[in-house]
Amino acid sequence: MTTAERFWSKAQLAPNNECFPWLGAKHQQGYGTFRYQGKSQYAHRVAWILVNGSIPNRLHILHRCDNPGCVRPDHMFLGTNKDNIHDSMVKGRRKGVKHPGRVCKLSFEQVKQIRVDLQHTSQQQIADAYGVSASTISLIATGRRRQQA
């Protein structure tokens, strides 16, 4: 069986313009995974490569359908990291204060509240409550992030 045959056997092909759901293993965020060229890769990226060829350096494969489990090549397009961030904000997946070159998940008001919460709550509990990593909370606690807040 060729790599392409093995790959497409793990996708549910659909008519019209419907998504092709990935039936194989999935990453915790819903992206399909597939072993390709000796390593585990996102299935949507492999779908792109099989149909369109290599992905230029520093470019991402974005979903028009906003379905991370979709591997239908015509639901995808190339974009930069900036395009990916903008796309996720437009589609409501990424909220927060936008800074040049990055997006912050926490507002200045949330950072102020986190600093208050740190007096009586563990960093991990705060991280879980805000949906960020414990290292982000640690950086806030030590003053290495969001000094303006």
C-alpha cells in the first residue's frame, strides 16, 4: 500500500464541499496525526503535501472550514504565522490583547487579578482557571511579564 493509499484510508471522503473528517489518531486539539517520512505529523499538512507538494518554509496550513480534524485539501490554504493568528482571532478562537508580533491571552485586568490571586492560590490552580500554562503564571508572579499591568 502506498503512503497516499494508507493516508486516504484514514479519512472519510465526503461529497459536495463537506469536510473530510480524519478517522485516525488525533492530537488533543483535534488535529489528525499521521506518521509520514519517519515522524508523526499533522494529517492536514500531510494532505496538503500529497495533493499540492511541499509546504514552503515558515508557512502554515490554515483551514477555511475551521475544523482541525478536516483533511480536505480544498478547505486549506497557505498562510504565515501572522495570517494564522489573524484567522484564529477573526474566527473567535483567540481572544485577548493584541501586541505587535504576538497575541496575549490575558488582559491587563486579568493579570492584575492574577497578582491578587497569587497571595492565596497556587500558580497551577490559577493557570488552570485562566487556561494558560503554569510558566505564564510564574512569569507574571516574578514580574517578567506584563510589568505595565
